[in-house]
Amino acid sequence: MTDDIASRPGPAQEPSQSPAGGPILFAPATPAAFGSAPIALAPDATPLSAGPGDPTEARGGPVEGKVLILGSGPAGLTAAIYAARANLEPIVLAGSTPGGQLMITSDVENYPGFPDGIQGPELMAAFRAQAERFGSRIVDIDVDRIDFTSRPFRAWARGTEYRGDAVIVATGASALWLGLESETRLRGRGVSACATCDGFFFRGKEIAVVGGGDTALEEALFLTRFATKVHLLHRRDRLRASRIMADRAFAHPQIEVQLNTSVEEVLGESHVEGLRLRQTDTGEGREVALDGLFVAIGYKPNTDLFRDVLDVDEMGYLKVHHETGSKIEGVFIAGDVHDHRYRQAITAAGEGCKAAIDAERWLEMHAGRPATVAVAAQG
Ligand code: NDP
């Protein structure tokens, strides 16, 4: 963890330990308006407080910038870096658990520039430090409401109004849960969606990961650093994950891949004591004793605020028009909030860059024009 992030103020957190054993603090891995990610903080971190240049000082607002960026994953923070360097005075409404999905990712091995890999939270700390270096104002707060019907566009968060002549929506996607009552009840008591945050607690224990995609396999492989055995439970007869990840999982001596297996119930009263499983091909049920369950079954786009305002597809992701545009001129879209095809940090960062450049050019063209909104043709 870098000094930059360690000294950065943030929201109230619950104590935890970093995978490396160093002290960090993290928020519960629950879906929030912007990602479900916890953020690593120094032990003496305090909630974001008003200070010189801090947008929260104008509680009640309005707090104004040329560009308002919603979301603080790779897309949002890359947009902030580009917008700040273009003197667009970006305000980033980062969410109460900022940083996006990389905050719940362990080793990132495919982000260019890091030949030995980098931890997701460390990468996001570097993104944030770079955005702040050029003057981005970042507030770790969830947006409650938006109004994109006229310019300046407006967003409200905890009673404060934020305004921008252009908006970049980069709110990402959040982890999905199985939907079992026992899963919800035991969340934080052995059930988790964040191996990076919680893996440390399972040192010497036996655990399970549910899911058959790259995320599940990545989590399972990461968790072998702590757990004695990892059951990888997947409901179908073949994994969805990439070949290289599947090969690694099958070859790992601590991972037991169990196909055609669904989780029916998490067992235990105050903490996880086991799972009730079902063979999806035979219908046969069985119970297994273990200490933890990591859920890694995919994501939901964070688009609830925008569904009545912007176009969404059948899966709830935002639709883009002309590269990074939306159906409202001056409102741009970047990253996983619309992209369910690539969903990579590098593609999200690339889109953040594109959205900031598009916003800059759009603002240049519209400088001095009346504050009206032209709704672009759909499609
Ligand atoms: P995916 O959608 O790829 O996989 C989700 C998995 O969870 C599937 O195997 C699915 O089963 C299973 N699942 C979904 N719902 C349930 C449920 N209710 N009960 C049980 N199982 C369920 O999501 P990922 O998060 O794994 O990956 C998303 C994208 O990100 C992918 O494109 C992936 O390649 C990429 N990624 C890349 C990484 C990297 O390059 N390092 C790391 C992580 C992700 P089923 O197969 O039956 O549908």
C-alpha cells in the first residue's frame, strides 16, 4: 500500500488486515451506489472532512466544476486525470466505498506496465494519487439523486448539490450474491465476496468459492495463500473461465474443482460451519464442513440512478451512442457501467480517457451557448 493512500482520509471503516498482514481498514463488501469495493486506509484514518479546496466544505452546495465524474474505478479516475490536465476542474463523486472492482481483486497480472503484477488496491491508489496530483477534487460519497434535464447538470449527495457543465458516468458494476437467506445472515461471518479483504482470516482453514468464471478462479487461486483447501463449486459441467485460469485451478494441489454443484444453504448460526450442496446433474444432496464461503458469480451494473434518464440495455447496462456519448448531449459514459463484453481495467481506463477527451471537445464547442439540453437521436 502506498503512502498516498495510507494517509488519505475516507469513510468510517471496520478493522481488518491486509493480505500481506499489514494493518488496513475496510468497509463491508456490500453493493453500494459505486462498486462494492472497500478501500484500504491508515489505522488513524478519519472520515472525509471539509478543508481548503475540499468540495464538502460547501455542504448544501452548489459545488461547481466543469466536469462532474460519477464513479472512481479505472474509468472514473482516468477520466479525472485527463479532465484535470485539461483544466476542467473535475469533481469526482467517488462513492462511499471508492475504487471500483479492483479493490476486491488480488493480483492484477494483465495491466500493462507491471511485469510482476500489482495488487488491485495498490493500482487504484496510484490512479487516485495521479488524479489528485493534477487537482481533481474527489469526494468519497454516494450520489442520491441526479438531474440531467438542464445544464449545468446536477447531482446531490448527502444534502450537497454538485454541478458540472458535462458529466461522465463511470459508476461500474457490483458483485452479485446467491440470494440465500443464510448467505445474507452470515455475510461478514465467514461469507464474503472479497478474497483480498478477507482471505487473511482463513489462514489454515478450509473454504469454498462459488462460481465458474475468471473471478471465481482468481479468488480460489488467491485464497490458496491462506486456506489449506479451497473447494471450487460450479453449477455446470464446465467452467466459464479462460483456459489458462482453468488449467491453473485444476493443477493446483489445494483446489478441488467440483462441477455440477450448487450451494443450497450456508450452515451455521453465528459463523459459517459448512455448506449444504446439491449435485445439479443427479439431484443428490450432501453437506460439507468448512469455515468460509467466497461468492464470485459476476456483477450487476450500477445504473439504478440513470434508468429513467439514459438508455439501458436488457441486462441493465447503459447504452452508449457514438463512442462515449449518451442520449443526452454533454453526458458521457465510460467503463463497466456499459461494458459487459470486455470488463477489464485497461479497457475501462481507456474509455475514461476517451470520455474525458470527448467531454473536453464538447465543452469547447458549447462554451457560451445557452444552458439547454439537446437530446441526441437514439440508436
Ligand atoms: P462471469 O459472468 O464470467 O462468470 C460468473 C460465473 O458465476 C459463471 O460461471 C456463472 O455460471 C456463475 N453464476 C452466476 N450466477 C450464479 C448463481 N446464481 N449461482 C451459481 N453460480 C452462478 O463473471 P466473472 O466475474 O467471473 O467475470 C466477468 C468478466 O471479467 C469475464 O469476462 C472475465 O473473463 C473477466 N475477468 C478477467 C480477469 C482477468 O483477466 N484477470 C479476472 C476476472 C474477471 P454459468 O457459467 O453457469 O453461467
